[in-house]
Amino acid sequence: MAEHGEKPIDRERIKTFLERNKGKMKRLLSHCVHCSICAESCFLYMGHDKDPRYMPSYKAINSLGKLYKKKGKVDRDFLERIKTMVWRDCVLCRRCYCPIGVDIPSMIALGRTICRSQGVYPNFDESDQKESWL
Amino acid sequence: MFDFIRGPLLWVAFIVFFGGLVFQLLQFFTLTRKKERLFLSVHGKTKGRWSIESMRQWFESLLTTIIGTHPMMTILTLIFHCCLFVTPIFLLAHNILLDESWGISIWSFSESTTDILTVVLLVCGALFLLRRIFVRRVRAITTAFDYLILFITVAPFLSGYMAYHQWFHYKAILFAHILAGEVMLIVAPFTKLGHMLFFFLYRFLIGSEYSFGQGTRSW
């Protein structure tokens, strides 16, 4: 976990991020038909025995999608939960293929931006035994 | 009540549908005013647009899409979407109503053909439903709204089939059929069904590695 563990969440800042990108992101989230066809285009999905949690759509819907659903009214626990999805389970390689043309990486990227703005990002210190990012 | 749903409510449905599509289109063009030149493309380019080499490359590039990875799903969705548009537009009963109301006469399929197309659509819809229930990865991202949207899409066809074959109470089924069609038209521009328009906008106009066209628009 990042250094800012106890810092209160700045919900207004999260809302600003969400509002600024609303036009694009709300449409992308709305037009994802939950078909799961993007799955095979993700090497992490293929490399984890086709675990649905690694599907590009799963990651976008459960991170940014939930942030919009909750209108940014989230706590640190919530951001810590989506941290894994947007940082560890996606490397933003932009290889995900959506038949409709939904730009999934941009959603994950916004999820990262929001998490980072609240001090929620991975700690790559190898001596930290609490979490592994490999 | 029957006069209301086949009169004013039908107008409301058409106005909301076409107005909604225009609204979404205008919003899209406003939000994507920025232009950017993208040089990456999975579709290879060779000299001579119609040369055998360029067509071979184009065909190979198609295999990198869902045509290559999900051939069955590609066929299923293609058939489903074709039936979804073709059936109601070229349905004889609809065109007779159109002719009686506005004097516009368009070509129609025979009743037996549209009957078969409706059954094909319903079978595709049932397969989508089964996929949603039984395929683990689809189930993982499925919400109650996905089932509702599938039902809204299929309901006009199911009720239309039942009305044509005069199952149950004809007038009640016909009432349900018109209402189901109106509900579909009203919600289409503002829900997941909006991909009927945005599929083309995203895949052709937005600059992307996977773009089908020469899209340069950017959000």
C-alpha cells in the first residue's frame, strides 16, 4: 500500500475527474454490451487459466464503472480493492480488442489516475512482504 | 387504450428514437472535435487497393478480429443483427399499415419468410441468454440489466410471432407487441442498444489501431 494510507479521501477531486471525462466514459460504459469477447485479447486473462477477473471488460466495469455508479462517493477500502484491478491485473498494453470499439484502456487509465490522486498505487518495494505484484 | 398505443404513443416512440439518435450523434461530434493522426493500423497497406496481395492482407487482418477468435459468435451475432433490422422493415403487415396510413409502399418479404427470420432471431436470442447463464466469463460481468435489455430486444419479435400465429388472446398479444416495439424504440438511443449507432462511430470515426476506417477523431 502507498505511504498515504491514513490520508482522507478527497471525494471532490474524484468527482472532478469523473465529471471531466463523463461524456466519453459514461458512453463507453453504457455501450459495453457485456459480451466478454474482449477476454482472449488480454494476455493476463490467457495466462491466468482464463480467470474472468482478468477480462478487460471485468476490470473496467468493476473499477471505473463502479466509481461512476457510486458517483465518486467511495472510501479508501474501495480504492484499495480496485487498485489490484487497475494496477496489477492490467499493464495497459492496449491490446484489448472490443468488437464495438469501446476504448477499455482509457477507462483503466482513468481508474489509475483517480487512485493515484488519492495516494493509492502499488508499492514496488521488494522488501514489502504484504503484497506481491508479480 | 389500444388507440392510444397505436396512435400518439407510436409517434412519441418514433420521435424519441430518431430525436435520441440525432442528440447522441451531435453529442458525439461535439465531444470528439479533436483530431489526431494515427499511423498504427492492424490493417496492412500495400500498393494497389484491389491487388491480390492487399486483399490477402485484408483477409488476414480480419482473422485478428473476432472472426478469427470467435467464428461461431460472429456468425450468431451477424445473423441476429441482420434479422433484427430486416424483419420489421420488410414485414408485410407493417408495410400494409404504412401504405394505409401514409400511402408509402415498400417491398416486403413473404409472410412465411419473415416467420422464419423471426424464429431465427428468437433462437439466436435464446442462445445469447444461455450463454449469459452458463458461460462463466459472461456470467461474471452480467447484471440484471443485461437480461432486461435482451428481453426488451426480443419481446417485440416474440409477441409478433405469437400475434401472427394467434396464440392466446390475439388482441392482448397485439397490444403487447406494439407496446414492446415502442419500449424498444424509446430506450434504444439511451442504453446499451445505442451500440447500433455507436458501433459505426467508434469503429470508423475514432482514431484507433483497430479502426475499420481512416478515423482521426479523438475524445
